Amino acid sequence: MRLIHRIHEAYSVVLEFVNFTMLNSQLIPSQGNAQEGASYFFVDHSALPETTYYYSVEDIDVNGARTMHNDERVEVNSTSEPSACLLYGVQDRGLNDSIFFTVHPQTHQVTQLGEMCKGCDVEAMDIQPETNVVYVASGNDTFGHPKGYLYQLNGATGSLASIGKTGFEEVVSLAFDSEGVLWAWAKDAGLLQLDSETGQGTLVFESKVKLADLTWNLAGDTLYGSVGKELWSYDPVANTVSKVCANLPKKTEALEVLPPSILPEGLLLLGSHQNKALKLHAFDVNTCSMVADKDIAMPYDDPEGLAMPLAACMP
């Protein structure tokens, strides 16, 4: 029997439920098939931190019969554990599922962080330089999640905490500058500044370029972006862009500046994917030359973003 769920919300401090509120305006379609079974999920972005909620689920069968199921108690925790001195990444699984992982900078051990986030379509990641908190943003192929949304990622468990809508359909890159200002690139829009507390975005530089990733240099005066095999830079004072290099190795999908103790200043970490190996390249932006490269074997073949916490990795 194919079930369709409706999700309801109630607030209570005892076992007497009052004022149930329907959350979804449309029935939630199943994910699965009749042979293997179906699963359903719904993300309540209206949930507030430090609050206990009770949810009830109603299914409707093919004959229209309705059945209410037991109430589920959920506590919302507002804390987001900061990241450790690891390289963090997000893998794009299929169309819209996301897997978070870490890579140890010395041993190169790859570890999955939490469970796969179904339908999240996380396309962007960066880490706040002072607090070490990981931020991620979604694209436009989400299922049960809002498009172009900003989240905090728990650095220990991989769970997401909602921040808010950016106001743009698809955010493909995030980059904190040295002052802690969060910048982003939105597809078919251009360069944004995001409010890291509300998620709201403001367009700074309009562009239709299909940029893959962004990163600021350590000084915080130049923002780099990758487009295929090209490296571009943005000058925030003049509000201008210019091509820096046109010889990046392969198609670059991830850019990151690492702590000086790991990668000398003036070098960029470039990431590309091929044959289930995370290809990392140390690239000198002054000479447009690659100075080192490393293939890290991993069970993922499409990393969408990389980030490493500067403060956590400082000696």
C-alpha cells in the first residue's frame, strides 16, 4: 500500500496536546518502491531553538482512508559544535543527496561525518575563521528542503541547523573573509554578501558566470574564484574582477586557503574529482604554476566543496 504522509506540529510540556498546526500544504511523495518499501521525510524550518515539539503523522491510503500515528517528541538544540583541525568536504550523491566527510591533514584518513542528508543538495561550504563553525548552503535540486538556504553544520555529528533563506535560488559557493563577513556566489545572479545570522543575501556584483567555488586569501583583500580551468580574482575596493590564470589542472570544483602551518601563504588548495580520488593541488597564484599534487583515495567521486578551519589549525 502506498502511503502519503502529512506532518503536524504541536507544542506541549505535558501529555495534553493542543493547537495542532498543519505544516505542509501538499502531500509528501514517497521515496522508494513497492518492492523495497518507501520512506518519507519533512524538514520543519519553523522550529525554534531550545524548544520541545511534538509531531504527529497522518497517512492517506489510495482509497482516501486517513490514519493518525503516535506523536514524536523532538528537542531542538541551538548549539553547533565547531570544527576540528581537519579538511571538511561535502559529496554530491546523485541529484540531491549530500554526504559530509573529513580528511585528516597528515594521515589523509577519510571519515564520513554523520548520516547522508537526503534531498539537501548542499553545494557550498566554508568555515568561520574565528569561531570554527561550519556553514553550508543548498542549491535548487532540494527535496523537502528550501532552495538557496543557509545552514550551520555540526563539526562533530554532521547534523544541520537551519539559519534562513538567502533569497536566491541556488548558492554554489561560500567564502568568509578575514573579518568574518560571509560571501557567496549564486547561480545566474553573481557575488553576494550573506547575513550569517539570518541567511539573507545582498547582491554585490552581478554576473551570469558559472563559477564553481570561492576563497579569500589570508590577507582578506582578494577573493579568488574558479571557472573551469581559469582562476579569477575580485577586488572589493574597486568592485572589479580580472582573470589571474588560465591553466588550472583539470576542471577545478573547490578552492581553499589553508593555514600557513599546512600550506604556505600565496598557495591555493585546488580540488577536482576523478575515479574516486580526491585530487588536491597546491597552486602558486603568483606564477600560475602547480607546486605539488596529491591523490587521496576515498569512497566519493563528486566532492562539491572543501573547507578547513584556520583558527583550529593555528599552532
